[in-house]
Amino acid sequence: MKGFSCYLKSGLLALAMIVACSRASAQAFGLSVIPSANSLLVSNSLTYTINVTNLTGLVLNDVWVTNSFSAPFQYVTSSASQPLAGVLTNATSVQFDLGPLSIGNIVQVLLTVQPNATGQFTNSVVVAVPTTSYAASTNAVVQVTNVVVLADLGVSMTGPSQAVITNDLMTYGVTVTNLGPNAAPNVILTNTLPPGVIPISLTNQSNGSNFIYNLGTLTNGAFTNLLFTVEPTNAGTLTFSASVGSSGVQDANITNNTASTNITVTNYLSGPLAVTTNSPETYNPQNGLVEQSITVTNSDTNNATAVRVVVAGLTNRLFNAVGTNSGNPFVVYSAALNTNQSVNLLLQYSASAYFAFTNGQLSAFAVPLPNWTPPSATGTSTNLVISRIVELTNGNMLIEFPTTAGQTYTVVYSDNVSFSNATIAPPPIVAPANRTQWIDYGPPTTRSVPTNTARFYRVLQNH
């Protein structure tokens, strides 16, 4: 049956069918229309994202979307998430024949036009099935102006602070700023990846390696920080780049509209090194973790500047992991391990019970020495007051400090009270409550056990 209609019968049945038809019509479609800008300059491109959902509970054979504009415009382009049966344009409207629409199906249509007159530019959108009462409608209003917006948009990039090994999950930052003097509407960031990089947290892909984000309006002096996670699969120097702009802005300083950063990706320096467990799994009631000690021995002919131990095949979280490589978590011993030397490392697991584990799940490699220099406390963090420091019976040090649940904190340690050689104790802590305890047990979180030397602590609340 092509199309749908309601047929009247006599008596109560007719009333029941009228009610049913009116309800079906009211719930026929889900419809949303999102313009790419709330205001823009005349003759600039404006894109509408139109989402249509079939809520009738029936298969619809022929659905039409009509865009009627209140002022002159120029049709530019259109596309849809399913093949369109037809596109009709004239001086006042653009119509799309979506063709058939199955039950609950959602179709997204992108329509780009250029308004040719100033003032309010209204797009009245109607979705309907011909010869039936199934319909829905909405309006999208955009202010079109010929006033020039002056703004200095800029973009900068920061690479990871640690050395990156092939197949590591790596995070880099992009900052977009508006130095004014006016607010900048419809700010678009284009983030470009080099070959040999798998996007992990990036979305909105367009044109292969370009990832495009509409940041909306940035007011004078405003900025936004974005973090992107990727996995580089090839060693070498990789160039990441970004650009920013706005179709509604006259930018007098275009020198800061683009930025790039070179990130060096390396393979393991040597390995594998010998690594084995040296203790059974033990539950620690102080921190609620299952712990196990391992021994790493450098049997290679070269000294290792630092050591990474990768743990494979886990069904439990490696609590003190500082990164992930090829989907497997790892810890790092941030000190030299010379030929024929050994070091004991403690692995901590978030596990509800003991679990099967074999030495075959451990791999150790020589890696570049990580940079655990703490950030400037005035620039990125707040120095907290430690409320308690206790030496435990096994020689480990426990510190306690006030926290906000869900906030992230970094512990910093040093062998002198002036913190002239301060070092981060990774990984950062996500506070579980309003007070948090942290235990210094030695490697891999700190470079040595706390009983060997004097040790002083600070806690930074990360912004």
C-alpha cells in the first residue's frame, strides 16, 4: 500500500479511528534542524543538519522533506545518510525525496545554502508523507548580517611529555584561542593526522586524515583546550597539524591560524629483558588491591636507561599502569638498569579475588628515560596540604590528604625539603572520596624504596 490514510466508519468505531489517527499524526516523525551558525555574513555558506526519525510504527514508502526559506538564497550542496530519491530546488525552497523509511529508521540530511539578504533568515522545515496526515514541522532562524566581525583566532599544539613507542596510546593537545576584539561565531578546527596513525578518541572524520570540529562561538579572550588520543603504528618523526578559522570573521593575523608539532616515535631500545614473578598474589587491605612482586634482570649487553614491563592477557585492571601499548598496560621503572643488574617491581591489580597469572604474560624492554618533572604549581596545579604521613611496619610510607571525589591528583617526591630535584610518582590518582591515602612502596611508582633515603612529598591537584 503506497501512502496511508484514515477511513471513517459509523458510530463509536469512527470516533476511535479519529482519535487513533490524530495520535499517529502527532507522533509521526522525530524532527530536528540544527544550523551550523546562529549568525553569519551575507553570502557565506550555512549548513543545516536535518534528522528525521520514523515514529509511525509503519514502513513509509515515500517521505519528503521541504525546506522553505524566508529570503533569497543560493543552493550549494546536499547529502544524506541514505540515497535520496530526488532533490528539487526553486527560488524559495529545497525539497528532498527520502524514498522509503523503515520503522524507527533515522535519516540525516545535510543541506548547504548561502543567504543573499541581511536580516532574519528562516528555514521552515516540513517532513511529510504525501496523501496522508503523517507530518512534522519546525523552524530554524539565523541572523544574516553585513557587519564585519574582527577577531584574531589562533591555534597551538602540544605533544606528549613522554617518549612514544610504536603502538603506544598517545595523547596530544590542541588549544584554540580568540584574541579579539570581537566574539567569533562558527569557529571551525581542522585536526590533521599523519600517515601511520590510528585515531582513538577523534570523531567527525572528513576527507580521510582530517577531523573537523565546530567549536561554536568563542568570545573575546576565550580559549578551548582539546585532547586527542591516537595510536602511532610506525616509528619515525610524525607531523601533526591543526588549523582554525571562521567564515564569519575577518582575521587580520592569519599567521597563528595554523600550527604543527613533530612527535618522534621509536621502537624499544633493546629487549626483551628477563622478567619473572617472585611472590604469590597478596591482598593488601590498606589499599584494597591485589599485589604481586616481579623481578626484572638486564641480561642484555647494553645498559638500560629505563625499563618498561608490559602485562598481557589481563581480565583485571593493572592499577599502577602508566600507559598502554597494543592494548596491553605497562609500568615503567624510571631509573637505569645496567647489565646483569636486577630490580624488584610491585604490580597492583584492581581485582576482587586472586586470579591465574603466568610469567608468559610479562615482557620487559629497555626504553628512554621518562620525563617525570612536575608541572609548575602556579601554572597548572594547586599544592595541597598533606594531613598525615605514616611509616608502615614494612617500611613503606603512607600519606593522607583532603580530596574531592573524582578529581585527579599527582604525588611529587624529593630527597630534600627544597624539592630541587622533585619527581612525579606516576600514575596520577583519581580520588575515591573526600580523603585519600597513597602508599609509597618503591619501584615502579618511585625509583627506590622509601627506606633507602630521606623522602619528602607534595600533592598537586590537577586542573
